[in-house]
Amino acid sequence: MEPGSGPGGEAAAAAAIKGRRENEVWYLKISKLALAFAIIHSKPPGKSCKEYTEHLAKTVSERDFGWKSKVEVLEAEVLRLRQELLLNKICPRFCLENRKPDASAETVLDQEGINPVSYSSQLEDSGCDVSNDYAFDSLGIASDFHQSEHNVDTSKCLLEGAPPLSLCSTNKKSLTAPVQFLQHLLEIRTLSEEGILQADFTELENDSFTIRNSVSQLLDGLTVFYNSPKFPVSDFLSEAVSVLISFITNNKLSNHVLKKCFKKLEEFKKNLIQIILRNSSVNRFQAMHAVSHTLVLLGRNNILRNSLISLLLSEVRKFAEQLLQAQQIQAMYDITQYENIFPLCMILEQLLQNETEESNFSSADYDGEEKVRFLENLDQIILCLSDEFPLFSLFLWRVSVLLNSAQIQID
């Protein structure tokens, strides 16, 4: 038998652990007592112990904040240097220093067929005067629902309208580095495909840190801006979203992002959905359209679209059940959340419509369990809600039609 493995050994070990914990507690109490005496003895005249303690705490926290700021600056510089090093490894001839600041962005946008549209004229009102036709057509649902488009290269129709939000100058700096880095990768890919440059993209597999942190920084920045949108429109934010969508829909580059950043992208989608649901601002409709537009664009990537459909099905189903319960017990319901659920319904309808038109629907495309849960008792829910909530019931029916038509195609 090994030493200490018997009952006596276990008891001794437990006693030793208990003794160490008691010593730690005792030392902590002594330390606090010593600190209290030190504060009392060093207290300047005319100040109470409480005031002096608060002053010391504020001084320490300010120093900590200063160090944190310096660390963040250094981390950002390290990431920028790693980005530059990775680009030079992929394509040594690609020299960042000799390029114009905006040349890369213009080249990428032109090559991807992205034509950001200025939304300033649309955003001059309060955000409340939005007709149903505009809201329905803004996501392309009206036209897509009535006519099927031919298969088009997604890179050529990536952004027909850029989301209308703006950046404050301080936060814009945090997005500049990741946006430029992804822009340069897109441009190198295009130039290498045209035979102008030779590039080795296997280097992306060897440096997951740089890709992961660059995309994470971009997604975090976009989340901050969508949470607190400001008008008028910033072209830079439109460009940031354009670059992100171009990257995740590029056949050669998207796999690198999805391998390393899938969880982060999932978190980003969930955050955008919650931003829509929780927005209670009077002038929220323009900002919600921007978030909705970005979610639709994320759905251009098949893998992201499948998980996004599951998330939307879950949210719409939960709201429908809550609304039905409120109706049955004659309780009040949240009118703001009721209004906010419609953008999610339109996004869901758009994604399902695109899925059906592309004829690549499969039972494994998204969470089959979520689809079953959504369709379960849906007819009864629609029947109960149709009198009091006809528009929402109509959206539920349209979504169910798309889900069932997709299942018929599979069969």
C-alpha cells in the first residue's frame, strides 16, 4: 500500500489542507489589520479615515487603468506587426508601405462588385416613418419572394447597400488595423489568381493567432457600434462590413476564418439578434435595419446561414409561445418586443428563400430538432393568434411554407 493511501493517511492530508486554509485566513486578517493601521498612521490632518481610504483606492485604480491602457496599446501594436509579418510571408512582394491608404479598399470593392450606397438621405428623419413596403423591400424579400433569381456569383453581388451606422473617431482606430489586414489578404488573393503575384496562403494555417485576433477585433468593434449607433453614416463602417462579408464568402479564404473564428462568429450573430430584440429606442428602426442587413449578408456563407436559421427559428418560436400564453391568460405583452420580432421574421424568410432558390437544402443544413420544434403545433398557434395578431401570424405561415417546401424538395 502506498504511503498516505489508507484511512489514516487521508485524514492526515485533509487535516493538513484544513490547516493551510486556516493559516491563509489568519494571514489575510492580519494583512487587513496592518493595512488599516498603516492608513490611520499615514492619514493627513483634516481628512477622515474613510475619505483617505477612498482617495487611496481611487489613486490605485487610476494607476491600474493607466497600465491597462498602455498594455492595450502595446497589444494592438504587436498584432499590427504580426499582421504585417504574415502578409510578407504570404507574399514578399506585397509592400504595405508603398501603397496609398485607400487604394487597397477601392481595389477590393471594385473587384468584388461592392458598391456601398449612401444612406444619409434615408437617415435624416426620426426613424419612425418607415412604410411596410420599404421595411419589407429593404431586405430584398418582396422581389425575391415573387421571382427566382439565377445563380449568381456571390462575390459580385455582395453588398447592394451598406448598413447605415457610423463610428466615433476613437473606436474607428481599433477597427482600422483588422480592416486593412483583411483587405490586403483579399487583394493578394485576387492578384495571385490573376497571375500578377505569387502567394503562399498555407502560411495562414501556421499563424492562427493573427487571423483569430484580427477577426475577433473586427467583430467586437462592430458589436460596439451596433449597440450604440450614431448618425450620419460613416463610410468606414460600411467598408468594414464589406470587407468582413467579402472575406467569409471568398471560397479560398473563408475556411481559414471559419476554422479559427466559428465560435466568435456565432457569438457575433447572437449579439446582433439580441440587439434587435432589446432595442427600445424611439428612433430604432433605421439602426435595426442596419443590423438586419448585416445578418442577411452573413447568411451568404452557407455554414453561417445554417446556424443563423436555427437561431432565428428558436427566437421566433419562443416569442410565438410567449405571445400565445399572454393571450390565453389575458395578460399584457411587450409591444416593443412584438415590433422588434418582425425584422427577425423577415431575415428568416429571406434566408430560407435564398436556401430554397439555390436548391442546396438538406436535412442536415441546420438543426433539424429546432425545425421540428418550430413546426410542432404551429398551425394551432397561428389559428389562435390570427385574429389579434394577423401580421405576425402571416409571417409564421410564410416561414412554415418555406420550411415545408424545402422538405418536399428533399423528399
